[in-house]
Amino acid sequence: MSNEDFFLGRKNQVKSITNFLNSNKNNAALVYGRRRVGKTELIKHCLNQILATSIYYECKETSELNNVESFSEIISETFGLPPLAFNSFEATLAFLYKQATEKEIIVVIDEYPYIRNVVKGLDSIIQSFVDNNKSKLKLILCGSYVETMKSLLEEKSPLYGRFDLVMHLKAMDYYESSLFYKDFSNEDKIRLYSVFGGIPYYNRLIDSSKSVKQNIIDLIASPDSRFENEVQMYLKSEISKMVNAYEVFEALAKGYVRFSDILSQSKVSSSPTLVDILEKLIKMDVVTKEFPINDENNRKKVGYYVSDQLTLFYFKYIYRNLSRLAVMDSDVFYEKFIKNDFEEHYVPKTFEQVCKQFLIRKNRLGELEDSFEKIGKYYYDDPVNHKNGEFDIVTENDSSYIFYEAKFKDEKLDKNLIYTEIKQVNDTGLVCNKYGFFSKSGYKEIDENYKKQLILYSIEDLFSED
């Protein structure tokens, strides 16, 4: 199967890049995102949709001359020319811009930070080409080092304001991810997403002829599995000089989300050190920082969460048990260290995130009767019962709230459980005009008159066609 045939999802991103490529005005674009997120496949897919000559070069973590030689070979092959010899990356680009005087050429420089590190002033060199571009060349800079790529957009950067298209490519949501394993049941799609998340590279390796359990064992929960070293290799490439990062991940995977709790659990030496670690992980797109929607400026109520599902699964079940995994039968290991917690806690927690993504997806499409401007956690104080806490999914529109509860359980949701949840909400003082519920197994015994206050979703609604 070709890459083009195998390309799934990313409709909006494909449209944006295709519009850039087809425009007569645009001449530079920046596409970036963490490793494995699908940048290269997205760009190549878009290039396949147009007729213009395109040159794609992935930079190597080596010298300028070595990159120039490799780049030159591709250029020679593309134009059917004898071997070309350039003495610098700048000369190579100059040749391409000259070639594009008469016909349109698209040049993609992938993993741009590698060549940027070895060519002094490369940002300024490219700025000069872009500013003086009188040819038909379109340049796309692409890279996985998110922090470096974002720096190109800062006001102090020579390339500031030079990009006609800027795309921060992030992981797919649950719906687009499910397109990779559409033969599974809706319940199993939730389970698979909870492990492999929205990274296309991971999802393409899921085998539809095997169970969820067997896919987990084969890909991540057995010695010599495909992703046995994936998480650590990815993290080491970005945080090799960061002490205690793994301990921070372990604390997050155990459910410690408040800064003070992470600090005490991870044994990080100081608050400033933990701040630096968390900020780095956020910039890498593997950790997210969330404030409650009703108190967005309160630092004490901020929560930190692992946003990459494979990383979360790895530190939840694999990392702490690596010694056991090496000497145990994989099925026994799964039954003992993964199965129960996975079904009872891990997947239901992911289900909440899936339901939140569903609401965002429908809100963007204008398909919600009760649209919203904000969605997130709602923090509450309950002085009567001497406690405080958060509701995980609450939407807000013009100071009007809707509370949502997600239940990934085998039992149908009945009126008693719904009334109990609503009473809990009301007891905290959160005034809602409606109450929403997501149920894996459906509903029973719901009073028709009471339904006017309720928004009831099934798991089938989550995977209905857009």
C-alpha cells in the first residue's frame, strides 16, 4: 500500500498546506511538531496532490558538507542533471531559487534544526532568500524540535514574519486515530486510543487481526517489543541533560497533578528545577498544563497531565516493572500488572478525555445545540463536607454551565445514578442549566419529563460519521 493510499485523517491540515502550495503569493511555510506525529507523511501526501516539481530533503545530524552532498544528489536526480558540487548550503539554495525562475519548485527542508546547528547564520541566509524571492520557489521548513522551531517565530528571529503558513502539528484526536483501527468495536477503539494515542506511526502498527490485549503485549508490554525503547529513546533525544524527568513522569502517571505533590513524589531537588522540567515537557507536547475554567489565574489549582498516551501507559505500567517484564511470561505480566487497573481506572479516565474531544469536535463543526466558549475542569469548594475537588468536563457559554459525566462501565446508566451525580453537582454550588452524560453501555429508566434537562450520549455517538 502506498503512502498516499494509506494516508488517513488530517483533513484541515491537508487543506491548509494544499492552499499554501497552490497560492500564487505564498513563498515560505513552517511546519513543526514532536517526533512521530506525522509531519513528513502529511507534507508528502500534499505534494502528491499537485503537479509542481518538488524536492524533499531530510537533514542529517552531521556536517554542513555532508548535508550539502546528500542534498545535491537529490537535486541532480530531480532535474536529471550530472552530479552537482556545491561548497555550502547557501549555494545549494541559491541554485534552487535560480532554477525556479521559470517554473514552480517546492523545496521541503525537514529536520531543519540539524542543518541550522552547523551553518552559522542560516536563519538570516534564508531570510534573505525569502525577502528577495523573485522566483516561483516555495520553501517549507519542517522540524521535530518544537522549542527550536517555535524560536523562528519570535520577534528577535531573522525569520520573524516571513512565514505565510505556520502549522504546529499535534497528535490526532480519538476520532481520527480510530480510522487506523476501524475494524475494532467502539469500546476497543477507546482502549486502543488510551494506549497508542494520536500518533499515526504508532497506530499504523496496530494489527486488526489481534485483540487489544495482544496488540498491547506485542507492541509495548513484552521484551523486544516494537515500542520497548520508543518512549525512552524519544525522551532522551530531547531531555538528555534533564535530571529527574523520569521521576516526574512516574509521579504524573500515578495521578499526582498538583505542583506540590509532583515535587514531593518525584524527589526533584527544588521548585525552580521542577518548573524548568515541566516547562520543557510542555514545550515537547508530552505534558499539558490545565487551569480550571472558573479560576484560570490561580496557580495553586493548575494541574499537569501527561498528554501523550503511549508515554503515560509506559510510565504507568512498564517503566517501574522493567525488571519483572524481562523475566516473566508476557501474558502473566499483563494479567498481574496491567489488566485490572487498565480496565477499572486507566481506560475510564481516557474515556473522559475522549468525551471532551468529542464535544470540542462537534462544537467546532457547529453541531451542538448548546455551543460553548470554554471547556475544561471546574474547581469547587464544598465547605459543608469539608472538601474540594474538580469536575472533569464542564462547558461554559455566557456564564452558563453544562456539567458532563463520562461512565465507561458495563452497566447501563439509570435514573438513580444520574440523580446522584446531579445532586453532587448542585451541592457544590455549581449552577447548571443542563446536565450531560456519556455512557459506554447506554441508559435505562430515564423519566421522559426529566430528559429535558439532560444531554445523553452513547458510545456510538462518539464514532458517528462527521
